[in-house]
Amino acid sequence: MILALVVHAADVQDRDGARRVLYRMRGRYPRLVQIWADGSYTGTLARWARQWTHAVLTLVHKRLGQATFEVLPKRWIIERTFAWLGRYRRLSKDYEHRPRSSEAWIYLAMIHLMVRRLA
């Protein structure tokens, strides 16, 4: 289940996009205590996330010297979600002109997935 999302242009760094997502989550989920992120979200993002969301941002790094594919803890959840979304024809390509309509289609797809699982 997606708690918050932000669709932005490709020229926005992932760390900056993460700040936008965390800002949207501010005050909405007081029970949220831990956020998992890829190892590329280094820098001051962890401190910023703690300040804005009161949750700990835990980075999942690759092993030192890793050259081949290895399943990383918690990262598969994100990859699985992207695969689920890619099965929806409207989300398989970037058809939308506005980021807000892309966000709406992602929310609709997730609602559809959740309703199907509840049925």
C-alpha cells in the first residue's frame, strides 16, 4: 500500500524527490517509525527525514565489493510494487502530460490491487 507518492520530472535528483514525498507525509502517519531507502539517498536526507516525519530513515546499502546481483533486504518490496504497477497498461509507459494525472493513475492502480485482494 502506497502511503504517499510524488511524480516529478526526470531532471530532479532522487534525494530531492524523497524530500517532497516525506514532506507530503508530514503529520499524516504518527505511528510511522521507520522508513527504508536505497543506499543512494545519502547526505543530510536522514537528518531531514527525522526532523520532518519523526521517523528513522534506514538506508539499505550493497555489500562492499558486490559485483553480481544480490537481493537486498526490503528493497524487493519497492521493485515488486513497480512490477505490479507496470502491469497496468496506462502505467506501462509515460502517457500522461501532467505529473498530477500520473499520480492519480498510480493511486487508482493501487486501490484496484487492494480491492482485489480484499475480495
